[in-house]
Amino acid sequence: MHETGDDLAELQALLDTSHAAAGPHLRGIITDERRLTATELAAQLRGMRLLVLATVTRDGRPIVGPVDSIFFRGHFYFGSSPESVRFRHIAQRPWVSASHLPGEELSVTVHGRAAPIDVGAAEQLPFRRALLDVYVPRYGPEWEAFIDSGPMYARIDADRMFTFSMPAT
């Protein structure tokens, strides 16, 4: 877990305000006992997690696709090629929605804006270390050269985030 106490407090406030603003249908499904706390969520989202990420086309159509993500300091981060349709959309219209849905027992949905980041910048060194900790064991030491070859990364600055947890019995 990479979250500080302040990160967890901010994340908990986001989860609480999101739930309070949800409609009755969603609150009927995501009941209090089916919600995760910020601490529980951060513990669930260790390592790489697949997100289904939606961006918006010029004419307002959503386009969805999978991305690797890392949950770091209370935010989802994801990467792609700078030439990807995804990042072309984000450059013009940064609004995104994403869901992590590994199975029917867990769901995390986030709505917000994608903020591109520079993984080589000094303030991003802790995130860069988190990426290396995940991907170097998986793909080998050459992955560090890959990260320096130009993939783009973005952080989702969430306006809303919803969790659902109903472990199998």
C-alpha cells in the first residue's frame, strides 16, 4: 500500500461524498455493508489492476478499452502510447470513466479527469518506483528502458468513486 494517512482521509471523503450523491437505485445495490473503506480499497488494489477506461470522441461518443493501472496514493494511474487514440482524446477532452471489475465480488468505478504526468519528473519518482516494482519482476530489467522510451502516463483525478464488495460465500 502506497497511501499515506492524508491520502486515505481524502479517499474516504471522496467515497463518502460519492455514495451520498448516488441515486436510490445505486444506493440500493451498493449498501453500506457492501462498500469498502479507503483502507480496504487500497489493500485490494495492490499491484497492476486492469481498468476498462472510457474516453470521449469529438462528437461525444464514449470509446472504451482496457489499460493496465496502478492504484497509487489514492488515485488510479494508467499508461499508453503518446500516439494512442486514448491520449489524443484526453488531450482534447480529459473526462474519463473507468471500472475495475475482476469478478462479481468486487467493483470499483471512477469518474473524473485524466491528468497526464511525466514519470521522469522529480515529483513522480515515487510513482516511477511503484511502476518498476510491479513491472520489472514481471517483464525483466529491460522494462526500465521501456519506461524511458516514451510511454505516457496519466492520473485519474476523481470527481466520483464507487466501490462494491460482496465476497463469495
